[in-house]
Amino acid sequence: MKRSRRCLTAAAVLAVVVTSCGDDPRDDARHSLVKQLEAGGLAEPIAECVVDEFFKGKTDQELKGFFDRPKLTPEEAAEFAALGDKCR
């Protein structure tokens, strides 16, 4: 379980601002984060679940703040760990 949390956290830290070339920057950011979590070792359904749950209820401004930071806040790290466990 610790390894999956490290992978999840490491992958989330790699999140960068997405240059939007689609219709919806939020969808582009979601897709990018899913792919990053998959690259970090999560199966696609788990990565999709984690990102869907993370995005749920967050404003565009809150998500922009997340993508603008170079690393996770302690609260975000805890949230990603909990979502990783919930989505398994």
C-alpha cells in the first residue's frame, strides 16, 4: 500500500499546467493527470477514478492552483492517498 501511495504522490507531483488545444481546458487537464498517474503505475480505471474524485467539487480556480504548484500540499497528498485507497 505504501508503494502505491508513493507512486500516486510522485505522479501527482509531476502534474503541469496543460496547454489547452481542446475545447475544454478542464477536460484537457483531467486527461493529462490521468495519463501521468498511469505513467506512475496506476491502472487506467484507478487513475480515472482518482482524477474524477479529485476534480469533483473543485472550481477551475482551485484546479489551476493545484496545477500551478510545483509539488503537492500536505492536504493534497493526503487526499490523493485516500482517493487511491478508495478507488482500488
